[in-house]
Amino acid sequence: MDNALNALFGKPDYSHIASDKTATISITAAEMSAVLYAYDRGVSELDADSMRQLEAVIAKLKDELHP
């Protein structure tokens, strides 16, 4: 039972699609600020708007890496 729960709710394994790759995305000034804020202060310190901007960057990267 524990293995079934881990399969559903454990850390996902993307090793079957992950590879070294160069990715290029365009980001807004607000998104760049959120990335720098997260780097300097930590993701847990982001306010709601900055977290949304960071999530937008992550979504853009995901779409570039695995459309």
C-alpha cells in the first residue's frame, strides 16, 4: 500500500524525459524581479504577486523544455 501511495503522491520521476538542454525564454521585467527576489531572499519569502510571476517563469521554462 505504501508503494502505491508513493507512486501517486511521492516526488515525481521525470528521468525518462529529462536531458541536458539549452533553453531560451523571454520574461517580463516583473518576472525577472521575481526570479531575483526568490534568489536573494528565498522562495518562501515571496509575496503572492511575486510568486505568481515566478510561477509564470517556471511555466514558460516547462513549455520550452517539454511542450
